Amino acid sequence: MRTVLITGTAGFIGFHLARELLQQGFRVVGYDGMTAYYDVALKHRRHQILLQSPGFSCEEGMLEDMTRLEALALREKPEIIIHLAAQAGVRYSLENPRSYVESNLLGTFNVLECARMLGVEHLLLASTSSVYGANTEMPFGETQRTDAPMTLYAATKKANEGMAHSYAHLWKLPTTCFRFFTVYGPWGRPDMALFKFVHAALKGEPIEVYNYGNMARDFTYVTDLVHAIRLLVDCPPEAPASPKAIPEGDSLSPVAPFRTVNIGNGTPVQLLEFISEIEDALGMPIKKNMLPMQMGDVPATWADGALLQNLTGYRPQTTVRQGVRAFVEWYRDYYQV
């Protein structure tokens, strides 16, 4: 039985990924700081569910606490590390930038050090579609330049990719960075659009619609995303014999066992269409405050999923209609509304 250390198991994606891996027969060790960025009760409930599985154990601690993180890693000796924990949220990085430096930069450095000490079979790290920043050529492909981040959040994730590449090169550490595209679904974060829209609608309050609705996102259903991660676990990169040996469209580094991979649905959806699906799922209209574009936001995202499919044979396929309805069903059940 292989052991996987996942940082952020009380988080939205980490919770779903831990469940997927437990069902696949892995032993999962969780590490989470239980920060108060959003409702901690929701995080504790996720861990309570995971702890019902005998294959799951967890420890609370901050990524910045190297002593605690290192002790856990050396005790559990995971063959695989999946680093999801981070200070999330594009807009919050405008309010509290220091938390992104402490968690996303120092915290990721600590995870890299643990992976180096253990010599893990595969290190996988979460990045974001936000690294594509000011790019306008779509769909976004992994080999595009990502030198124009629009927020500090995106800049820290871009830095994480660079840090991980250096460790992959120096220590021959097989490393995959996956770039997420607007993940949504049951057990989601309260700061994300779908959660906020449903919460406001059921209270009869208006929602805030930025750029007057002229936005599009590549919405990716969470169970599709974690299934893609599960498949990527078994695809550790190998350094190529020469740059010419890298297949066209592959983001494999010419000097390291390192690769970046998009995980997105591959189908951008207009924001107003997304809201319409929420209205259909709720069976009610939603009041809208139409507002200008927020600072640091981008008008559209769209993932090129060819590399993921080439590596794993898989493409996310849950439609927005299916995903939104599943979230609304969960929300009504969890909050009894």
C-alpha cells in the first residue's frame, strides 16, 4: 500500500482528492493548518468524514512550521507528496498580500525540502490558470510564456513552479505542477463564485456580477479534477535524453524531470450562462448588481487539455448543468435550506 502525504486535506480540493485516493487503496496522510480564511467548521467537517476511513490520518500544522512538517514527513515516509495547501483566492491577495508570501512561498519551500529529504517517487504541486495572466491567446497551453501575472497570488504560484523546477533539476526529483481552472462542486469554498451566488440567492440578496457579465471561465468540476490528479500520480516525468526528444506540445523540461499540466474542462462558459444554470437549479431568478471589472481579474480562461489527455487518456467531461445541480443539492442538504 503506497502512502501519500497531501497538504490541505481539510480544504475543498484536498478533501475530494483524499477521498478518491482512499477509495483507490492508498494510505493518505493529511496536513492542514485550519486557517480562518473561511469557515473552519466546514474544514473540520471534511476531516471528520475522511477520518471515518481507516486509511486516513491527519495532523494540524502550518506549512511555515518546518519542524512539525518535517517530523510528520520523516515519520510517515510517503512515497508521494501532493502539495495543495496554500493561501488561496485571487481577490484576497489585494487585502492580505503577506499571507501569500508566508504560505505560498515559504510553505512551498518547506514542502520541497521534505520531498528532497525523502527522495519521493513523485512530487505533485497545485498551480493555477492565473499564471497565464495577461495572455490573450486561447486556449491556454502549457508551453505558453507565463511572465505577466496579474495578481500577487498568481505571482506566488508562478514562483512555486520555478522553485519546484529547480529542485527537480538539482535533486532529480520527479515533479508535476498542475494548473487548475475555476474548480467548483460540493464542499466548495464559501469565497468562490458558485457558493456566494447560491448563498445570496437563497437569502434574497443580489449577487455581484463583474465586468457587467462579460466574462468567461473554464469551469472544472471537482471530481473530474481529482480523478485527473489520481491519474497523473502514475505519470512521473523523466528528464529527456535531449531537448529534441520532447514531443511537440509537451511541457517537459529539457533539463529536469519536471512538467506542468493543465486540468480544465476545455470549454469556456460565459458568466451569465453560468448564473442562468444556477437559477435553473434553484428554480428562482437571481438579483444582479452589474459592476465593472475588478482589479487583477481577467476576462476569460480556457484550458488546452491535450497534454493531460496524451499523458492519461482522460479529459474532464462533467457539464456545468450537471455540476451546478450537484452543488445546489449539496448546499441545500448541508445547510438545510
